Amino acid sequence: MKEHQHVEWKEAWRDEYLKWLCGFANAEGGVLVIGRNDKGQPVGVADAKKLLEDLPNKIRDVLGIMADVRLVLDDGLELVEVRVEPYPNPISYKGEYYI
């Protein structure tokens, strides 16, 4: 999978990436892969289990949307994939819906 407008790679999770997920939800959806560098090489995630537990709640609480968060293995390294579907009503970064 190559990086493009629907796929973004990040080496580690930062809360500022919630803005990317908001953008995916407001556009055509997308996937944020945590644990892959800018060259597309897997680097792994330090605490994938904690991210798998924390991210769905954080995304729901901040953005008000549901995301598919799952563990992916690549070259023996754990990556976390966050898949966001497009939402019918635009949302803000604060989870508010605009109608």
C-alpha cells in the first residue's frame, strides 16, 4: 500500500493526528498506518496493545466518530492501522456535526 490522499504513514502516534482522521472522515475516508516511516518501511510501534485499547475511545471522544483500529504485522513488526469511513455530515475536529 503506497502513501496517497487516502493513506498516511506515521512512525508513532501523536494526538495531533486526530486532525488527519477528521479530514479522512470529511473526505472519502482513509487509513492512517502507525509504525511505518515516510519511506514506507515498517519500524513497528512501541506499545501497540495500549494503542489498540486507547485509540478507539480517543477518536470517539474527540471526533465523535467510530474508527476501525487493528493490529497489522509486517516483517515481524507490529503496526496499528486506523481506518476511517467517510461520514455523511461534515464534522469538526471537536466532534461537532454540521448540518
